[in-house]
Amino acid sequence: MDVDESLDEAVLLGLQEDTFVTEEQRQEAEAERRRKQRKQRLLQLQAAEEVSSAPNKEVPSNHVSIPVREPLNNFAEAEDDIKLNGEDKDDEFDMFSSSVSPVGQSDKSGDKNSSNTHSRGDHNHQEDWDDAEGYYKAVIGETISVLDDSIRLRVAGVVGKGVFSTVIQCSTISNTSSTSLPPIVALKCIRHNETMAKAAMNELQTLQKLNGSPGIVPLLLPTALTPLEHRGHVLLIFVYMEYNLRDVLQKFGKGVGLSLPAVRSYFGQLLAAATHLQKHGIIHADIKPDNILVSSDFSVVQLADFGSAIHVNSPEQNQITPYLVSRYYRAPEIVLGLTPTFAIDLWSIAVSVAELFLGDVVFRGRSNNEMLYEFMQHLGPFSNRVIRQHLVQCQKFPDVVQQFQASEGAYYVFLQQTVDAVSGNAVYKRLSLQRTTEEQKFPLATPLKQRLLKAKSANDSKKIVLQFADLLQKCLALDSTKRIPLKEALRHEFFQK
Ligand SMILES: Nc1ncnc2c1ncn2[C@@H]1O[C@H](COP(=O)(O)OP(=O)(O)OP(=O)(O)O)[C@@H](O)[C@H]1O
């Protein structure tokens, strides 16, 4: 591999320099701002948690499902932002937002009071119920009645907030409807916005197809495709789950990861859930620790948030977007603008469970371009076939940024994005990647296997960690067509006790 001279990306890609450079810089600045904000918030939460004993959040001392590993010295200097929260969302723009403030992260971790600070006007106007972004301003203790008052729910607190909704924990006060409800439910209150409501219909349709499948969070209401509504907000009522995997990782695996038996159990359950998705022709398309819910005894995991789900037989849904899935969990074929398949979920599952074990994000790139660099550092070069497909897609879809160039003689040229030290502008280095590894000058990262072995605790058997590494490698084939089939993955020796 040779590192050629830096060339301006505008020259290489034929893009307007100003537009692209400004956008990249804006993204990075926004990412930094969000990271700082999130970190501050998490530090506050952690401080609050330390002073309160929070008995309902502690793992029972005799609990065996999720044994926590001893801290390892080699992780002592791990980046603190990873310990706090794995993922940035800097390329997830909220196009529906009317302000520049980012959408908040999950409000779990016991911050149930976050919802009661809102006030309402005396008039029955939408703005009395919604904030500027169209989120429902839930007030602790208020009653929400649905289905002609046959169901009454009392708001206990906001437990999650995403781009599409706020998720509110509610207790069931009364229920004379034909659907039985548990005493506590999760109410997903979609933002007041036409596009959001349409997305919610997609989620509703998907969930109704999948309802009853193991590993998928059960939707309690609505039972038909007629949406439930409250003050102009579409509502979905789910079984309430105490945690998500991000919470669990922060609470029990900060910087060191979770125990191997816990990771193995979660991995198996997620692969089984993926087989149900495949059976119903559904790609989740946003699997990450935040969207994997965990039961109060930590033994069961379930996939949530089907707002981005793709129905493979519905051609209008198979749109090409290089920003599908949150970046750290995004499969290479998405970055390259190829058509997403079930294999993108397998990729996201594999990087999520590897993160659970490592206590650290597996591929940490600040942009799609950096993600590609990370992939090649860890997993080697892309095949010619994949590069050719990428170049074809670049011609067809304007959103797909050209990341490689075909090259005579050389294997291919990767257009690595960097920032010019003098001008601060984005520039591209042309990295000519040779096929033969002995000629590689590419700074290879520590192989995943080594990272896993380093993260292993004294309690973990080396043999099983190596089996885990082998299975992960098979799930993380750069070429999506080479990834291990789900059935085979479930039969892998890693799962044989
Ligand atoms: N059934 C549930 N029980 C408890 N908490 C839940 C439940 N469903 C969702 N949550 C919490 O709410 C958060 C947001 O939910 P969800 O991801 O469905 O919302 P969204 O608005 O679609 O988010 P995104 O921005 O990821 O698209 C989740 O990360 C999770 O922490």
C-alpha cells in the first residue's frame, strides 16, 4: 500500500468543495457538542445514583444470570466516554426538529422526575401538551385515557426519548377493554408530526406481523391497524421492560464488559430473534444496545424500536441510504450504498454483543469514511466485487459518497478523509491498497480475537473466548454474502455447553 499525496476531495469526487467540507465540519462539531452534553448528563445520573441506594436497580446478590466481571487493569485507561455511553449519533439529523437542540438520550436510569417539570397552559391548545419539537409533555401522575376511556393509565415517568417518541412508564388504573394489561406498561408516545405518525404506522404494521415472536418486545395495544391516539399523538402500548443493554453495560460492565455467560445468553437470544425477523421478511435496521430491552432479572432480551424496519418484499421501502442504522452498528454494505439485506442485522447483533464483552465500541468511526478505515484495519481489504458494486451505486444514487476508486494495477484506492492541518478543510488521501498482505503498510489494528482475549476475565475459559471470536468473525464478514447463516450461527460450538 502506498500513501499518495493528499488531494482535495472536491477534485477527487467532483463534489462542490464548500458544501461538502462545511457539512463534514458541521457534523463533527455537532457530534462533539452531543458527546459533551451526553457525558455531562450521564455524570449527573451517575452521581445521583451513587448517593441513592436505588434498591430496585441492584442485582440480587444471589443472582446468577449476569455475573459481573472483575475490573481489569488493562482497561483502566479506557476512554471515559466509552464507559459512559457507547454511541454518537452525529449523522442522525433530526430533520423534524424546529430547534438546533439535539434529541435527548434515554431518560432511563431512574430519572423519572424528568417529566414533571413541564407546565401546561390553561387552554386546550396543542402547545399546552407538546413541546417545541412535538414531543408530548408528560406530567407525572396525570391520567391518560384511551379507547373511549375503557383504559386509564397513570404516568409514572419518562423512561426513554428517541427521535420519534417519548416512552413513558405508566401504571394501569382501570381497564374494561377486551385486552388484558399488566399493572405496569410502557407507552410509546409518537411525536406530533405527520411524518412521525406515518413511521409509527410502519412500526405498528411490523410489530403486528411479529407479535408473539420470541425476542421481540410484545405490543399490547393497538391490536389492529387502527392507531390509538391521545391529544394528537399516536400511541403504542408495550410490555414494560426494566432496562436496555446500554443501561446494563453502564451499570455492570463499565469499561470491562459483561461476563461471558451473560454475553453468550444474550447473543443466542438475539440470533433466535433475528431468525423470526427473517421468517417474516423483516429487517430491523436499527439494532444496537439501546434498542435491546432487558428484563428486570436480566435473563431475557428483546428487540425494540421497529420504526426503521424494512419489509423486504415491499420495494418502496428498499431505499438506498448510507446512513441506515446508527453508525457504530452500521454494516459496511450500508456505508457503501449497497441494498440492505438481513445480513445487516446480523452485523449489528455481532458488534453489539462484542461491545458487551469488551466494554468498548468495536468499530469507532466519526464518519462513514472512518468506519470503512476501521473495518479494513480490523478485517482486511474489501473484495473487488464489493468495490465494483459500490462504484456502480455511486453512479445511481447521489446520496452515496464515493469511498473508493478503481485503479489500474493496484488493488483499489481508498479515499481516506482527513483534515488539512493548515486550512482545516477536509482532504482525501489516496490509499492504494495492494492485495498481498506482506506489502501492506496499512496500520493494522489489534485483531478482534486479541482484543477479546485481553478482555477475558480469570473466570472465562480461553477456549470459549476463542469460540466466541470465531463466531464473531463469521458474523462480521465484510462481504455480506459471506456472513454465516443464522441457523449455522445458532449451532456454532460457542453455544454448545
Ligand atoms: N417496552 C419498553 N419498556 C421500557 N423501556 C422502553 C420500552 N420501549 C422503549 N423503551 C425505552 O425508550 C427508548 C426509546 O424507545 P424507542 O427506541 O422505541 O424510541 P424511538 O423514538 O423510536 O427512538 P430512536 O431515536 O432510537 O428511533 C429505548 O431506548 C428504551 O430505553
